[in-house]
Amino acid sequence: MNWNYLFKHWFSTIVFTPILIEILEYLESKNYASINESLLLYFLMLVFGFIFSIPTYIIYSIVYYILAKKNINNYTSKLLLITITVVGILGSFYIFFNNREPKIGLQYIAISIFFGCLMPLKFKKEQ
């Protein structure tokens, strides 16, 4: 089974969302944080993003496995996987942050939907 879509979707969401957050924060506040502060914040967001996303991606990987075994078409599979991700992000932000950071949660959702739609889904490895 080809797990590329799952890992690419997961990592692109975790890696690119903090970049988007930093860019939008810069544009909104004109706050010129030092490069060290920005890198530290980016690193912290990577670590916490990875940790907080583990429960969602455990469920995601189980559903991914089932979809691959059942030969569900790619469009339906992508829609279901992206929906699981969005619900997982919303749930994580509600549980861990008591929904105090809805803007950041929405940025994670937007990046996740973007990369989820952009990447091709192939359950079987091509030979």
C-alpha cells in the first residue's frame, strides 16, 4: 500500500501552516520580530503541531487503510480523509486550547484542505 498521500498531507500541513501564520502576523501587526524569535516560534509550532495532530492522524491512517482495502474511488476517499482532518483540527483546538485561537485553527484547516486537494491520491504503489 502506498502511504505517500497520508504522510505528505500530514507533514505539509504541519510544516507550512506555521509559515502562513508568521507571514499573516507580520502583515497584520507590522511587528518586526527578530529572526531568532520567528525561528523559535516556528520550531515550537512544528513540535506542538506534530504532537497535537497524532490522535487525528491515527484515525486518519485507519480510515486510509480501510479505504485502500475497499477500493473506494479516489474522489470520495479524498473528501472523507480531508473531512477527518478538518474535524480533527477543530477537535484538537477545542480540546487543547478551549477554542481560544480560532484564527490559527482556521489557518491549519485552510492549509490542510489546500494540500489535501492538491496532492494526488494513489492507494497502490505504481510499479
